[in-house]
Amino acid sequence: MCNSNKATNIKGTFIGFIIGFIAGGTTALLLTAKTGEELRSDIKKIAKEVADKVEEKTRNVKDLTKEKYDSIVNSVISSYEKVKDLTEKEIEFIKKVIDEQKNIVK
């Protein structure tokens, strides 16, 4: 549950960052006296910067997701090995009891 809140906070922060970046850039561009070509050039530059930031943040989220996936897989493998060991011990015990019962019946 804590991880879910953390993911939600990261997502909210990321979205807020992007919206703030776009709003601030747009406001700055519209309030300056520039020619149409200069304005288009600046918009392209800002769009490229936003795309780069989004790509960087996406890589970070992907890395976090991979780490979480690896953690889950390791946990499942560990649990499987514990259950397997326990089952093998119980099978040996059951075999021993059956052998003892056979000896008593003879």
C-alpha cells in the first residue's frame, strides 16, 4: 500500500512538473516580442526539451518497475523453494511412516 502511494506521488509530481514547464514556457514565449519565425523556433526548442525530460522520466519509471518486478520474482522463487523443501521433508516423513506401518503389519 505504501508503494502505491509512492507511485501516485511520483506520478503526480511528474505530471505537475510537465504542466508547469509547458505553462511557464508558453507564457514566456507569448509575452515576448518576437517574430513568427523566432517564436516557432523557441516553441520547437521547448518541445524538444519537454520530450527529453519526458523520456528521461519514463526511463526512471521503467527502471523502478523493473526493480519491483525483480523483487517480486525473487520473493516468489524464495517462497517456492521453502515450500518445496517443506514438501520434500513431509514426503520423507510420510514414506517413513508407511514403511513403519508395513513392518508392523508383517
